[in-house]
Amino acid sequence: MNSNLDAVLLQSDLDCLFKWCTVNKLHLNIEKCSILSYTRKSQPLNHVYKINDLVSSRSDSVTDLGIIFDTKLDFSQHINSMVSKSNRRLGILKRKTKEFSSEIALKVLYYAHVRSSLEYCSIIWDPIYRNKIEIIERIQNNFLRYLLYKKNGIYLQDVSSSYLRDMFNIPSLCSRRDVPCVLFFYKVINGSIDCTDILSAINFSVNARSLRNQGPFPNVF
């Protein structure tokens, strides 16, 4: 939105959308509709938008298919919410498995009820900041120490997380998030996913001859 004219055009699109939904008997829940703006401007253009002459409220975040999108697009709210939910699930798992001794059973329960929540749509919110990565890893480290307790009968706090991951053959959550990202990248390049905007942002480098230190993607994004 660079000018009031852009806002007027967007309002026109909203009117057309509402009319189309009405004609096709797809009734909008206008009370659940809100405005979320993404901008780096110090004084953004805050236009009043309406749907069926009802003013839409502004919001700092919106949840879409279980992912919380905030105005900064750093997904801090989503990560904090996800970590809180996963901690509660891990707490329930530990309380309900006091009599369990099977390592395999505990792993399956963790994968199904805790790790699945920590990996849902990770390609969207995958953090780049170390503090966020460590907050997420802390949950799995907690579970790994619980597995060690089940195995030895005592809690050991001075054991490194990497040692525990190797012992129980459980990779880090950070490394597991890399897999869907690479797979998505592969599918975009090979046309399995049609996304011209991302594909156009990838700079391919085709060498005239074999160079030892030159890769095919000198500048990605």
C-alpha cells in the first residue's frame, strides 16, 4: 500500500469478493475477518476497510491452519505457543508413563504427541535465531534425560545433549527441520511445486568448465 489509491483498489477487491461469495452462497463470517499489515514503514497507511459496510478490526496476529502469523513475520508468537503446548504434552507423557520401562514405547509416544507438534509446518516458521532454536531443542533434551532416567534410574544433568542423542539414536530437531526445507527446495527447482516467485529468486550458476570450489548456487535468495 503506497497510496490511498492502492487502499481504494483493495477495498474494491473486498467488495467484489463479498459479492462473489454471496452469489455462490458462501457466507463470510465477517466477525472473524481482520486486517493484518506487514510493513517496515514508521508511519504505515492504516486505511479503514469494510466488508458489507462493516468495519474490519485490525490485529497483530492471525492463526491460519494452526500457524500464528504476526506482523513481524518472525513467528515468535507461534514458537512460544508451540513450545508451551509441547511442554504440557511432555509433562503429561512423563506423568502417565511412570510405570513404563520400554524405550521403544516411550519413543513412540514422544514422536506421536510431542515431536509431531514441534515439527508441524516447520518449513514456514523454521527459526534462524539461536535463542529460538535452543528453546525448541530444550524440550527434546528434557525427554532424552527422562529416557536416561528410565534406563539408569537416576537423573544426570551433566550429560551433553549430543551424547544423549547418539545414545538413543534421536537426531536434533534442528537437523530434522532441514530435511523438509531441502525437499521443498528440490521440488521447486524440479517443477514439482509451481512457485515462480521463489524460483526466480534462485541464482543458478552454470560453469563453462569444472571448478573445484564453485557450487551451482552462489547466491540463494
